[in-house]
Amino acid sequence: MVNKKNWLGTLVMVLVFGMMVVDCDDGSGEKNPTIDSVINSVVVTTVGEATSVEKGKTLQFSATVTGTNNPSQSVTWSIDETGKKAGTTISGGLLTVAADEALTSLTVRATSTLDTTKNGTKQVTVFTPTPTVSIVTVTTERDANSLSKGSTLLFSASVTGTNNPSQSVTWSIDETGKKAGTTISGGLLTVAADEALTSLTVRATSTLDTTKSGTKQVTITLPTFTTMPNLTLTTGNERIICTWTNSIPIPDSYDIYYIENMEGTDYNAATLMDGGIKITREANSYLTFTITELSNYTTYNVLIVANKTDYIQGYSEIRTASPRPWAPSASVTTLAYDTEVYKSNLSKNQDEWYKFTATLSTQTITFRGGFSGLEFDVQMYNSDGEKIGSSRLLSPGIGSKSFNQSVVKGNVYFIKVTNSYLASYCSFYIKFN
């Protein structure tokens, strides 16, 4: 017979053991299905409780899953809005907003992986960062630091700061005493031709932040001639003949400077203007001048300077020349007063040269035919090689022809006779009186 007391004790132990088995974990990490966790809510928060996020930046989200029996905290993250940019994503709770995101708000959702019917959301505002201006830098084309009156110069402005600030600026000139014709528009500075100020300060002010501006100061100079005089020198007996072209614009006057060349001296405009002899000519006179009373076979430096009110002087190149008595390259026959000289057989296109010293203020040159008629050209030159007269002589047979020429008594003159017409030879007599 089984002891009743022992039987009851065994039954109690069995029941207790069974209850323990029912409440145990099955080893899978999940509770026994009969007592699973129940999800009550999913709460979504942000770092620092932020309610907005900047375009191109990130924001960290967190999710807290609440319920019974210590529910799993595992969630999946998503963004509700379907029209978002491809660069707007969320992973592991880290929201990345595309720099070009057009949406003004985003709803981030965390869904429980234990119970996908349970989720929580948080909406954040998406904003464009506000640009700021730190520096406005002003520069000029070719880094120019000056410009002349009546000219223009282009300025540029660079605006630097945060978040890509606008490059838009307004242009102004600081000086209040400028002429009405001195203006700036779109960065192009125009200086009046009559501007009296010697410098101008150009200012560029940011339209985004009008407290930020930059400046550049430029010096105002006198304008320059666009074309300089071009000087040509011709030599004569104890003289130099200067000829030049007009400057542009037309100057008020020209100064001719000349100085004897000294070996070893470096001549420039400054040295000629400082130590040379100066002659002034009005610009409306002929663009030529003869420097006289020079020494033959001596080298001289010559400079032409253009002068105009409110303009920088314009300079020609320095030219050099040596005066010397002029003479034709061919041989020359000297004529004595009132004495005929005979020339035979002057062929076509041949020249014959003569010279004489003037005894009167007007001299008569006479030609007389030899055995044929006269038909040739006659030209007269002074000792500088300047042509002072010419004539075409036509006379049949052995007749004579003459012409008068004004001269300076005591000066030397040259006569060139050219057979320009007769195919055959011609002969003639020549004299002066």
C-alpha cells in the first residue's frame, strides 16, 4: 500500500516542474508564444530635438519601441514623401537631404520589425541655407591703376562668403566733387575729359548685404596723343630741313629741339628738351621748319614735341643729320658771268649740270642753239638741293631762249639741263648774266 503522504508530495513536484517548463525560453531568443511582447507605440526623435534640416546636410533620428515584455527595438526607416530628390535618403536613422531638394518638409517613419502595424513619424522642415557676405574684392582689367581723362576702364567685383552668396553689386564713386561726365555703370568707369580730380575711388556694394563693400582707387592722368609726329630730316648747306606729320589730335603747337651730338652722350627727349635749342611753331602753320646757321659736317640730334592743353606732350623719334653743301652726283661745269659755254652732243635723257654764283638779285639764263634746234627741260636748284625754278625750252634752228630767276646775290645755284625730247643729239650754248 502506497503511502498517501508520499504520493501527494510527488504530485506537487510534478505540477511545479510543469509550470516552470511552460514559462521557460525556448532558446530562440523569443518568449514563449503564449506570452509574446505586445507593441504599444514607436516614438521617433531627433538629435537635439531638431525640427528642421538644411539642404545638403544630415540629421540623426532615433526610435523607441514601447510595449509589454521588453519588445524588440528593431525598426525599419523610411521617408513618406514620394516626390523627394534621389539624393534624399535615410539609413540607420541618418537622414541625408539632397542639396537640390525641392520639398519644404520631410516625414521620417520608423516601423517596428516585430509588429509592422506599429510605427511612429517625425516631420522636419527643409530649409535653404542663408548666404552671408564676408568680403567684396574690386579689381580692374589688366590690373590697371590709372586711366587718362576722357577714357574708360572696366572694374569687376568678387563677393565671397558662406553658402554661395550672390555676386550682384551696385557701383558708385566715393568722390562728390567729380565732374558730371564722370560716371560708372555696370562696372565701366567713364572719366570726363575735363575731370579735375587726380584720383577716383570706385566702390562695389553687395546687394545681399549692403554693409559689405570693396573699393579700388585709380589715378587720373592727362590723355596722350594717339598718333605722334613722324619726323623726316633733309640736309643742306649749313642747315637741316625738318618735315613732320601732324599728331592726333591736332596739337596747339610744336616745339623743335636740336642739339649738337656729343660722342658718349645718351640722347633722349629729356636731354634734348633740357639742353637743346628750342623753336616753337603753331600747329596750323606748315609742318616744316629749316634750322639754319649750323656747322657743315657736324651731326645734330633733332626732336619734335607736340603740345596741347590738358594733354601729355607727344614726342617724335629723335633723328640725326649732318648739314653739308648740296651738289649733284654728276660732274658740274662752272659758269662765269656773261660767258657762253658750249655743250655738244647731249643725247636723249642725258643730264648736264652747271653752277654759278649769283651776282644780281635776278639772273637771266640764256640758251642758244648750236647746229640743231633747242628742245629740253631746265631745272634750277639752290645749294640746299631745293628746286627753285624750271622751264621747258623749245626753239627751232639756232635761235636762243632765256628765262629770268630770282636769286640771292652771293649764293651758289645749280642748273640741270635734260634732253627729254630729241631722239638725236643736240648741242647748245649756255650763259648767265
